[in-house]
Amino acid sequence: MIILQGLILALIGVAGTAVVLTRKPLAQIIVMSFYGLLLGLMFFAFQAPDVAFSQIVVGAVAMPLLFLLALTKVRRNE
């Protein structure tokens, strides 16, 4: 279990760096969604399933969806 936790933490570090280094807004939203999913997996690996479920719903679904809607509205007004 410790190896799985270490692997997930390493993937979170890579995904967080990828979110920061990605410059295209659409690609950044997709990477951010993957980052939220990894955070949910981390919470599950550290035995916090209720927090993991909340993180997956908010960080991997709701927040990227809101950003996509906002990006669509901004691009439509240009």
C-alpha cells in the first residue's frame, strides 16, 4: 500500500507541474481535470473515501465543466 501511495504522490507532482506549464486554456482544463482525479485517488489511497468522492465530483467534474462553459462564453464574445 505504501508503494501505491508513493506512486500516486509522484503522479500528483507531475500532474501539478503539467497544469502550471500548459499554456493553452483548453488543454489546461483537461490536465486540471486529470489532476483532480489523481487527488481523489490519493484521498482514497490514504483511506478517506468520503473526501475522495467529494474531490472527484468537484475537482474532476464540476470545476472543469464550469471552466469549459466560461471559456466557451468568452470565445463566443470575441
